[in-house]
Amino acid sequence: MSDAEQPRSEDDFEPVQVFPEAEEMDLRPGADNCYKCTTCDSVCPVAEVDDEFPGPKFQGPEQWRLKRKGDEDIDPSVMSCSNCMRCDNACPSSVPLSQMHNAARGEYVEAQMDTLSREYVRNRVLANYRTMAELGSKVPRLTNFVMGLGVTKLFNEKVLGITSKRDFPEFAEQTFREWWEERGGAAASKKRAREARAERGDDTTSDEKRVAYFHGCYSNYNTPEVGKALVRVFESFGYEVVVPRQRCSGTPMFANGMLKDAERAAGVNAERFSGLIEEGYDVVASCTSCSMSLRQEYPELFSMDGVEDLSNHTYEAMEYLRIHEDLEGALEEASVSDRSYAYHAPCHARNQGLDRQAVELFRDLDGVTIEDVGPSCSGISGTYGWKAEKYDTSMAIGEEMFEHMEHAAGEVGMTECPTCSMQMEHGTGYEIRHPLQVLEEALT
Ligand code: SF4
Ligand code: SF4
């Protein structure tokens, strides 16, 4: 047994600050819990298709051990982890793997990456999708036209390293927030919710039924129909909805090691939402990666005010309704136009224990046939599959899901994650819907 593998007692432990930029983040106890069973490696979708990728055990506990022995640099392979977080759930010893990966990636970008390199510039652009989307959605038709041109795709691939093999997602002609304001904002929602409660004979008040919607970037700029569905479904159960100004949840920033950008975004979100939480609102998200970020990554990585409250009061939208309402009962009486769905549970939904939710909800809904296409990862993992050098890996990971979708009875896909939805559409050509859109059709 080598020195590094000798069991250590608490007493001969020499404390070393591994991540000097984050003094609060001491991951030593978690790292020492690793007993090298390699379960995490066996579930890693990247390691399964990429022989060069050393896997989560190396990225987490082993990098830590190397750092503890000497002042080793972070291994660049941490940038090949897609941040799917499947290794977190797999570890029987509660090693905080994704937290370690996020911290290591942050340190790598901060200390070892050349900020003038093409990789850094590309990753920064992808991680800050919201900034690009804010500009692009001011003139959506023009942006969609330009982004669809072959010359733009070629430029993106050759200059930035963004794959030309994918079609850039189209911006909606009206953002979710524009629709929300035009409809009358929170005042209109309060009125609609009151009317719905009266119709249902529900004697609760708006103080008891109110939620703050975290729409994230994609529902705002690209698929406002998902946000609209959430608002209408919650109002139909008598909930007043508010939509505070917000920033990106930080998901693409964590995945690209842009922790300073993520911290700024988290600070704004924590401040805006924690005030509402104090007033009695819970927070609901339509994207499972956004809810994951607010619930798990914020408190793991940042110690700012409001983060704990936000983590404790955030729910995925359907999860919230299942806890507080008789959603199954409401669907018993409902029906929708006949459709068969091939459902994919995003990795981040699995991490929150939500992977069976859509199937359990819709399997008895009149008009719906739904089939779970299995536990595999879609492979796109947010910005990962948009990187030219990761495209083939992303598609190789997605292959199992594509095959299962094609064998499923349905020819419409369903998922809660916007980038899984892009990958499903890209790999099969299917139309993809969010479960909230089916709920809206059934209940309103
Ligand atoms: S699953 Fe946990 S205990 Fe097993 S090798 Fe991975 S980190 Fe270590
Ligand atoms: S987060 Fe996903 S890609 Fe990264 S090491 Fe864990 S399982 Fe592998």
C-alpha cells in the first residue's frame, strides 16, 4: 500500500487549504470518506464513452489527495466533466463529488486558464448565455436569421469553438417577461387566483397560496410557452404568482468553472427571492437544473445571505403541486388530445428524486400514453454538447436515449430540462414538450 493509500487518523492529519479563494469551503471530511469503491466511476456517462477521462473519483477525492501531498495544479481533465452530477447520487459514502468538481473547476479557471485563450472566451460566452439572449431577443427575427446562416455557424466553430452541427435555439418573438407584464403582472395573477379559489370553493387566502416563479433564461427567451403554462396551472389551483427580476441560476457558469460570475448571479437571486420568502412565498422552477442549482449548488459553494432560505424554499413546479394539491385527483377527471410521449428524466431531476414524477402523473391521464426511455444521460449537459471538441462525446452519450426514444411508441418527446430537450430533438427530430404544457392542456 502506498503512502497516499495508508489509512490516516484525525490526529496525523495536516490541514492544508486546498481552495484558497474559498476559505469556507473545507471539503476534507468528504474527501477522506472515499474508500475507492469506484461506484461513482461506473455511473459517469463521460467516462463510459471517453477513455481519456479519468472519472469522478479522480476529479474529486484523488485530486484532493494529490493537492494535500504537494502543491499540485488542478488536472485540466476537470473541464471534461459535464457536471451531470450523477456521481453525487451514486456514492455510498456521501463524498461531495460535484461540489469538489465545481470547486476544482473554479480554481482551474481562476489560476491556470489563459483568459485570452479561445477556450476561455468560448466558455465565458456559453456560461453567460443570458447576456447573449438578452441582446438577441431584442430583435428576435433578425437574430434567428443570422444565427441560422451557414457563415455564422462556420464562424462560431472556427473562431469560438462552438459546434456548427447544432441549430442555435430560436428566440421567441415575445419573451415570457414581456407577456407577463402585458398580462398585468402580479396584480392580474392575484385576481385570477382569487377567482379560481372561489370557483373551486377553496377558502384559503392569497397569503396562504403564493409562489415566486424562477423562470431562468430558456423559458424567458426561448420557450415562453413553458412559463405561461406554469402561471396558468398554478393560478388554476388558486395560487398568486409573482415573477421577480432574476439572473441566470448559474448552472452553465458552474459547469464552466466561472464561479465569480455564478456568485454574482446567485447574490442577485438570493437577495430578490429571500425577501419574498420572508413574506411567505415559496419558489418554484420549471427547469430541473435551475431548481438543482438554487437548492444544492448555491449553499454548497456560497455563504452569502439568503442562500439557505432560497435552498430550503425552492421546489420544482410539479413537485410543489404534488406536495400541496391533489394533482393526481385533478387529473382523474381531465383529458387531453391523444398523444404518446417518450419521456426522458434529466440527470438533475434524478438528483432531486423527481425522475418518476411525470410518468406517475400522466400514465392515467386520459389521452396520454407515456413511456420512460430509461436512465441514460442525454449527453448534452447544458453547454457541454455545444463545444466543438465535445460534440462527438455528447452524441455518443446520447445514443442510448435516442435508440430508446425511437423504439418507444410515442413520437413526441417529453422532458423538464431545456438542453436535454435540444438534444432529444437533435438526435431524433421529435417535437419535445415540457410536462407543464401537458398539465396546462389537461387542467385549464
Ligand atoms: S463512490 Fe464515493 S466512496 Fe466510492 S470511489 Fe467514488 S467517491 Fe469514493
Ligand atoms: S458530474 Fe457527471 S460527468 Fe462529471 S464526473 Fe460526475 S458523473 Fe462524470
